[in-house]
Amino acid sequence: MISFKEAEALLREYLQGMPKVIEHCKVVSELAYETALAIMKKHPELKIDAEKVRTASLLHDIGRVHGTAGHARRGGEILRSRGLYELAELVERHGEPMEEMQFLEEEVTETELIEQKIVCYADLRVMGTKIVSFEERLRDVKERYIEHLKAIEGGEKRMQAIVNEINELKA
């Protein structure tokens, strides 16, 4: 795995000219890290790798270099091409409702699933660089990606379930 500092350099390399996306990724990473630490404190048996969650969250939108649609999958491809397989898995499954929400059906360990959900949770709570409620973030996504409204609404219950589960784990 790469260090957080190396991940930051990688993000800047790919997202040159996209400072707002880079700043969004930093805030998502901070929230994901805080969330992972809070869950670890309450549930040490989960053995969450908070540093992996932090780094994957920083890189979660690296695939936006090729546009928004499919960016989670493309981000995973970018990271795999650099040998960053563990991070790729978290990035490509961070919960893009149009394509990647099916990750909950796959067989993974409980820890891996919680790590995936933390990355997704953090992204679902950050609008731009501001931490907001899930409801506010969902409204924003629906407005900005109106062309994908049907798909977003199709993933809404699943997204709400992730937010609820992570909130319960850290409470």
C-alpha cells in the first residue's frame, strides 16, 4: 500500500485542473478516517484498517479524470494499473448508485464490507467540501445528475441503509 502523502500526489497527478474535486476528496478522506476510528473504538473486533480507509477515501474520485459516469469503476482500474489492488477494491465500490451499489451482494469479509461502507458513507455525507446530512447530499446529487435520476432513486434505499448502519456502528 502507498502512504497517504503518496496517494495525495497520485490524486493531484490525475486530477490536475480539478481543485474542487481534490478538495472534496480530502474532506471525504477526513470524515472516513474519523468514522473508521470511531467504529474501531466501539468495535475493535472488526479490525478495520483506518489508514487504508483514509487513503482509499482520498482516491475515491480519481476516476473522474475521465468524467463522472462510471468514475468509481475507472478509479479502480487506475489503481489496479499501479498495483494498488486493496485500494482499487474500495474505490470502485464506493457506492456510485448508477453502477456500483451491487457490491453489497458480493461475498466479502465483515471487515471489508464495513470498510467499503465507510468510504461510501463519507462520500454520501460530503457535498463539495461541506459535511451535510445524507438527505441534503441526496437532494444535491439528484439535482446535479438529473439525467440519472431514475438510477439514483433506485439506489436510494440502499444508500440510506449504509448511512444508518454506519451511524449505528459509531454511536
